[in-house]
Amino acid sequence: MSTATATRVQLRLADDWFEVCEHARLTPGRGLAALLPDGSQAALFLDREGRAYAIDNRDPFTGAAVLSRGLLGSQDGRPFVASPLLKQRFDLETGRCLDDDEVAVTVHPVRIA
């Protein structure tokens, strides 16, 4: 019988880490929505190099919780997700909208433990 523990993905919320899911649930290049304790959602991503990112799942242009279903890409070496609705791109490291400097989403610190 194995005593190995599954690797978990955690988000930093306020002053504590919140366990979201097993690392194996993340597929490189695809998003996953996670329900947070306050009822909001985070969109989790794993890039092809194995780096994990987490941003708010709510698209600020439409109000729909859909960013986890967006397409991953990169511009000038910076990873982004494009909203599946209106196609605005959000930098996964800063949350800044690459198509409108006045709009951003919250970025959540993420770790694999």
C-alpha cells in the first residue's frame, strides 16, 4: 500500500492558503474553474512548462464566469488567456487586460504543494 500523498494546488486567499484541487486535475493548456470560500470563482491554468496560474474566473466585460474556458496563448513571452466570449486577453501574471489598459482581473498567488 502506497503512502504517497497527491500533489495539491493551493491559492493564497487573504493570509492563508486554500486547497483547490489535485495537481493531476490540471491539464496543460486548459483551464479549470474552482469555487472559493466566499462564493466567487478562480480560473486555474497550467502552461506547457508546468507553471500554474490563477485569476478571477469572471469576465469583467460580460460578467460571466467563463475565463477558465478561454484559450491560452502568449504575447512577447507573457502568458495570457483569451475570453471565450468577446476574446479580450488577460495577462496571467498581472491580470491586466491586454486589449484595454483600464481593465484587469484579480490574480491569486498559486502554489503546488
